[in-house]
Amino acid sequence: MKNRVQSILLVVCGVAMAGLLSADLKKGYYSPAELGSLWQAKPVEHLPDSNYQVSEYPVPPVDLTRGDGLQDVQIYCNTCHSPRYITMQPPLPAATWEAEVNKMNKTFGAAIPEEDAQKIIRYLQAHYTPETRKQ
Amino acid sequence: MNATKPCPSRRGLLKILGAASGGLAVSRWLGLDLALGQDEAPGKAVETFTGPGPNAHWNSVGPYVTEPQKVPLLLLTDRPVQLETPRHYFRTAFTPNEAFYVRWHLEGIPNAVDLKNWKLQIEGNVNKPLAFSLLELMQKFKPVSLAAVNQCSGNSRSRLQPRVPGGQWGNGAMGNAMWTGVRLRELLDIAGIKKGSLQVQFQGLETGHGPQGLGSSIFLKSLDIGNPVLGECVVAYLMNGEPLPMLNGFPVRLVVPGYFATYWTKCLTWIRVLAASDENFWMKTGYRVPDTARGNTTPEDVKQGKVKTVPIGRLPVRSFLISPDGSCKIPAGMTVTLQGIAFSGFGRVERVEVSDDQGKSWMGTRLGDDYGAYSFRTWEGSWTPKSPGRYSLAVRATDEKNNTQSDEAVWNPGGYLWNRIERQEVVVGNAS
């Protein structure tokens, strides 16, 4: 009889302890976010010849802020490089953006007509300075 | 960072379902993916950019992307390709090829090279211009192997204050490999450098859309004829015992031991001896650093045109803590292993020290295997935090020329030469 009471007590205590523990253990929480997921690339089929080939380099979409001048950015900047060069930058002062666009024309020979270059500068200043850029 | 932050709230049906057995699985069964998410996901992603303050993360904050012959790496730009190596790949002295960072300047980079047509050409101010196929490079010359760190000039650029434009690298624009190939000196000797030559210029297969001759159409780098490093350079066709990944410069790449990667021309195809100094953009304007201690200057001095510059050169001494990386708490009283890497372009790393008290005292560490003066050197130590709290672990290296890391920041307009003492915050919790 005494043994039986003890074992019941033990079971009751055990359940109580488990309750305490589970209050501390957060388990099995899953999030619906798609973060971090990606598809595997298909392996390249090689031929035993002298040509050494890899598949094309992926160009993921770039999330540029909508606004006046975006079309000019997409036309002119895209000629030589992906506009990800813009979104990768930290927020830059207005004068720095102006200097960057001027560098593309003067140093790198981008030949963006002056009017369009000004539109690109205004776009970058409107969305990518410390005052204007948003996460 | 938010390990103890409670789970974000959910709504309606999902709140009930999710509480029982996990929102993702349940929502998938019900086909509710689209109804979910959008407003919750951004809170959990790392920020999409850093600044105007310094990037507080070890790596850059770009998304992961899988490029040909690579594991998922951190994307800086996709056209041309710039990829950063995540921190944990630096646990070992040699960086795996598939995780090795990538940095191109111009968008025209090869997807394919036909070795039937490709030849390495040695031309310009030489007695006998030459061209070698890959087979000839492998068979006619005795192969040499050398471990050397390849670090981008702008590695850690995202630390600078004020921030400067350019590739916003964290610390992962570096890697170490065992490079095998032909000594550059042998190739130059066979061709015969004519008297009065000033520089040797290197050109690879990358091209851009800019007008001919400008920096936007061609990438050219040169080294002075009298620079002793020419005697150490290797034209490498093997990287860690494998052909080079296309993105790292297949079929051959120039290895310039101890120097920044800008000189390590990928897909090297033309070696050109010059009778005049190289005036192209990538020598005269790009990749130049102030001719001052540690390449330091100020925005004010730059504005006033006071800064004399020189082409970037050797790698200043650096060291990194790779583990612990702050992703987990450490229970007080537990002895954990500190591990990392160190290197210097000026000589063998002789000492790596760690501090957990803001640099008041420094504790020595054990250095790993020695693969030569230009390699990563791994290091290891033990650390037992006695009480809970927030600790800052600092690490500094010293090389055989007694160059050591400083705790002062570096600033120059190109965002080069960062080598300040690195720190890692570690949270220590109660063990009972």
C-alpha cells in the first residue's frame, strides 16, 4: 500500500516536473518564411573535347526603388553592369552619387546624354542617400 | 542576435494550427503559402544593406547565390560576378575552390575556354615573342607549388567610416590555396626581356562594353621590372590540386605572393613587357593608396588634393577569429576552443594573441601547420569565461618583420588596406 502511494506520488511529481521543463523548452517552432531556400543548379554535361564550359551566370532580380528616373537607370547603368551595383552600396551622400555618375561618363566613357545623367543622379539622390534610403 | 526573442505572432487559423504543430508544415498542406509570410519574413532577414555606419557583421549582407562550380556564396554583384566567402570556410588553412571568393571588374567574362585555340602569349619588348598551350605549360616546365593568400584590395571595405563607394565586402574577400604552375621568371627568361624595359603587364580574358582602351573595356595590371616579386610569381594551372574554377581564372592565373589580388590576373592570356610605364586606368587611377603609414588619410586631405598616391602593394598583417562566431551562447565555466587564421604579405606570422578585456591583457595562442610565409596560418587557443556577461574577444597578429595590427581604423577613398584588430562579441550565459 505504502509502495503504491509512493509510486503514484512519483508519477505525479514526474508529470509536474515535465510541465516545468516544457515551459522552458521551446521546441518545434517553424516559420513560413522562404528565407534561405534555393534550388540546386543542374550539373553541366561535359564532352571529352578541348572546350571547357560552365553554365550561364545567374542574374537574380534587383529590387530598385520605384520613382522618376528608374527607366534611365535601367537603360544606361545596365549597359555595363547590373544595377545591383546601386543597391549593394551603403547610403551615400548626394554629392557622392553625382560624382559616381559623372565618373561613368567622364572616366569610363558611358556616353549618357547630360539630361539623362542628371535624371539618374536625381533618382539616386532621391532614394539612396542616408536621408532617403529605406530598408 | 534574437535567440531569446519570442516567436512572432500569427493570425487567425494559422495561429491555432501553428501553435500545435508548426506553421510551415501545416500551411504547406493547406496550400496557404501565399496567404502567409509577406509581412513577417522581412523582420527575420538580415538587413538588405548596411550604412551609413560600419557594417557590424563579419560578412557582407547580400543574399546567397549559387554560381557555376561554386557552393552558395554571398552575392555582392551578379554582372560582373562578385561573391564573398562565408566566415565558416576559414576554419582551415586552405580555402576550398568551390567556396573561394570571386571578383571581376568587367562583365565580359568567359563561360567557356577552348584549349585548342587558347595560348598564353609573351610579347612586347622581348627578343622572342612566344606562345604556349596549356599542354606545353604543363609539360615543358617543371611545376612549382606555393601556398599563397589571395585577398581583394577592398576586403572589409564596409568597415570604413565614412563609408566609401565600391564593393561592400565584409571580411570574406580572401582565400588561401596551394597554387601549382610555371614560374613567371622562366617564361620571361626564355622570351628574353630587352634592355630598357620598365614593366611587365598582364591581361586576361575579361572585357567590357566601354570605349576601346578605357578602363571600362579592358583590365590591365603591371609590375615593375625591378620588383623582386616577379621572381616569386607563378602562372598557376592548379588550385588546391584541381583545375581553377572558371570564376577564379581558368585555365591559368597569375599568382603574386604577398600582393593584393588586383595583380593576380585571372584567365591570364597576355604577358606583355613594356618599354614605358603603364598609364592605363587600373594602374594610374584605380587601386592606388595614399603614400602614408597604413595608407591612411582623411576626406578633408583628399578634397584639398594633398594626398600623394602609389599603386597598392603587399598585404598588411591581419588575423581573424573564426570560431566562436557569436551565433551561440557559451555557458559560463565551459572551456571552448578559439580558432582562426592569420597572414601577412610582409613575412611569416610569428604570433597571434587574443584579449577578452578590451586589450588590457593578451593571451598567446598555438599556431597551426606552417605552409610558408604567404599562406594562411591557423591558430588555436582555449578560453574559459568564468561568469555570465557580454565579452568582446579581440585578436591580433604579428609577423616576423614585427609588423603588428593596430586598433586604429584605416580610411582612404578607395576603401583599401583595412587591417584593424578584429573583435567578436560573445554572450556567456549561466550554466545552472
